[in-house]
Amino acid sequence: MTAPPPTGPGSGPASTAVPDPSDPDRHYVCDRPFDPTAEEVLPAARQKELEAGHWRLIWWRLRRHRLAVASGLVLIGLYLLVAFAEVVAPYALGDRDTGFIYAPPQQVRLVHEGRFIGPFVYPLAYQLDIDRLQRVYTPNTSRPQPLRFFCSGPEYRFWGLIPGTVHLVCPPEGGTLFLLGTDRLGQDMASRLIHGTRISMTVGLFGIAVSFVIGLTLGGMAGYFGGWVDTVVQRAIEILRSLPELPLWMALSAAVPVTWSPIAVFFCITLILGLIDWPGLARAVRSKLLALREEDYVTAAALMGARPGRIIARHLLPNFSSHLIASLTLSVPGMILGETALSFLGLGLRPPITSWGVMLTEAQNIEAVVLYPWLMTPMLAVMVAVLAFNFLGDGLRDAADPYD
């Protein structure tokens, strides 16, 4: 007769004992007993993600969106041009050379006859074509003219206040530097394009500022209070959105007196663009606040005596501020296109202000476009800026909810 296996504390190693899986008081992870007092060890990356704040998570996710990052760098470069337009432009705004009307772009070269001499251009010489009534420019390839950098050039007033003469790049001594050609007045297109960046890129920012103030205020009131306030705001949005946008822009812009100063016209156009663009934002804010106003923290803030304005500004709007930033970047292109369209039609900004839309007015003549295609260069600048804002907005929208 076989004796039963020994049991008890001293009967053998504990590792040989097979635990009873039907025991409700025992929990296992794989083949190990679960210790409720033991701390779970997470990977370092996961632990760092759980401890990160909301904005840091957005930044980490945005960095993985390569197209959005590249677009952000492009926009940073454009706004650096806005800040230092006078320094970067080879010529001052308004400089003209009547000897080079409709001159083609000059190509920057590095090697002349097999010898490296640094960045240079060949001087242009022209002859008048009697048959086509056109100037024909030919480069003189026997005389390279080196460019000058960080040099003293045409005088300007930095932001219209501080006089200066320092330029990032200057034309060669006794020569010209027309990187994008010239227009009908002999003005350098590259310099005008750089100066026009300041107006075209800032009109969107000012317009968005006006639009966001109105949209956040009216949309926040409609979403938080509801009732007759919501009804009035909604009907106003529907009426405004039912109007054709471009004819409304044209009608309001045509009402701007021509005797106003260029600065007054600039701010008036900005105000017009902002007043027309706010309904979409107001409707988005209203829908968000309708869902958030029933949360417990909103009720707690109201019971503690917080005013409606403080509840909206300090508790409700920050909960979807990342979405507001994405909406902002997606709304700026509309402002840029609106200013460009109005100026192109002669109803927006007017000379002596220089913007991309003002420059495109010279491209209305199809004959000029065929003969001098470099006049369409501002259109490429508009496309680059609009696409950069759209791609950055898409990246921010994807990164706005890092827990997806």
C-alpha cells in the first residue's frame, strides 16, 4: 500500500506544489502568483507618456507629422521675411530702373568657365525688337559680376521708423540683381514680393483676430445661455452665411473711400474679412459649449459663484483650445485668398501699398502673362502660403486629441 505524499511546511520545496486554479483567493499572471502590493513596472516611454501634459502630448504627436513640421518651417521663414523685409530685399520699396523694363530673371551662378568664383550674375543687355515692339535681353557671359552680402545698399526705413542701408544681399557694383525679373515700371519683382509678404501674411492674422473675438464671444454666449440668445445668434449666422461671400466682399470694399490713407484701407479690409468669417467659428464654439456646459465641474463653478464669463473663459474654452488653434491655422488661408482676390479686382488694397494681390493686378492682361510669365510669381507665393497653413492645420487637428 502506497503512502500518501507528505504535506506540511517541511515536506518539500514550495516550487513543486501545484496551486489549485479553482481557489478564488489566488490570482495569477501567467504562472506567477499575483501580488496586489507589488507596483507594476511600465516601459519608460509609456511611463513618460502617461506623465506628460496635454500640450506636450500634442507637440510629440505633431513632430511625427513630417508634412506639418515642414509647413511650419515654411511659415516661420515667411514671417521672418515679414519681420526683416527691408533687410532681405535687394532693393528698397519703390526703387525702379527704367532702363530695365520687363527684364527677365537673372540666374545666380557659381562657376564661370570652369572656375569657381562664388555667387554671381551676368549683366543684361537689351535690343529693341521692332517687329514685336519688345525689348530682347541677352546676358553678357564674358563678364561675371559677383554678388555682395551683408553690404550697404539702397536706403530704407525699417518698419517705416528706423533709417538703414544694410541689406542681406546687394546688386553687384555697377550691375543689377533681378532674381525674379522686373515689371512694367522697372521695379524688381523679388523685392516687391518680399515687401508684399508683410501685408499679405499679416492681413490674415489681423482678420483672424477680429473673427475670433466675435466668434468666441457670440458662440460662447449661444452655447452657454441657450434660449433666446442662442436663437438670435443662430438666425444671424444663417442670414450672414446665406449671402454670397465674394459679392458681399466686393460691395463692402467698394464702399471704402478712395481718399483714405493706405493704412486706413488696410485696417478696413482686415475688418471686412473678419466680420464675414466669424459665423463658422461661432457655430463650432456653440456646439462644443452645449456639450460641455452640463459637466459637473461647470455646475460646481456656478455654485461657487463664478460668473458666466469666467466659466466660459476659464473652464469651457480651454477644454477645446487645441481645436481652436487648428481652426485658426485653417482660417488664415481664407483671409489671404480674400485679400488677394479683392486687390486683384482693384477693390482691396491699392498702390502705394504692395501686396501679392496688388502685384497680380499686372497679370490681368493675358498678353503680358504670355510674354512676361514672371509676373505670375506672386501666385506661387499665395499657393505656398495657403498650402503651408492647410498642411499645418491638418497636422494640428490630428494632434489635438493625443489619446486617439
